[in-house]
Amino acid sequence: MWDAHGSGDVRGDVQEVPQEATRTPLTAEEELRSRSVFATEIGAQLARQGWSVFPAHTPEERIRLFAVARIIEERLGCRVEAVPEDICSMRFTVVSVGAAHEVGPAVGARGRLID
């Protein structure tokens, strides 16, 4: 390895950064704001094409996105399904009868949001 001094040895300069073991949860206000922003973003894409994929890397993020699906339903006035697309994303699909962009869930998606 090369270092700024040209000696090739950088082991002495590397230090481990301490990691905190717990997550810092969002405040109630931050949670509402994040859900609203996600609902706006995902809802706009659903309105355009009838489906959307959004990242969800943790169980907390998946729970949040299930709640976002309910917000989108209220805003769009139609049924929205939220299912895991893979281990790091959720797929949202407009599933209301008569919806302009009715599209099924991703192939292989198992879960389904039920009221």
C-alpha cells in the first residue's frame, strides 16, 4: 500500500472507529415526516405506472413501508399492495378493480399486506 509519506506502510495510521451497538430511533415527528415523504415519492410513481420498488434493508424500514402503503391508499383512493421484492426492497402495486395501471406483484413475491 502507498501512504502519503511514501513508506508503503500505513498500518500505524489506521485506527478502529468505535461502533455503537444500538440504533437511534426516529422521534414521532421524524417518523411522520419520513412516512409522508415516502408516501409522496412512492405514490407519484404508483400514479404514473401502477407499481414502485423502494429500498427496505431492516425490519423497521419494512414496517414503516407497510404503513406508507396505507397512507398511499388514502391519498390515491385505491388498494395498494406492499410485498417484499427481495431481501432489501419492497414492491408497491396498485391492485384496485378498475385501476388504470393494475399490475400483479413481482414474480416470486410471497408476502402480502392484508388489512
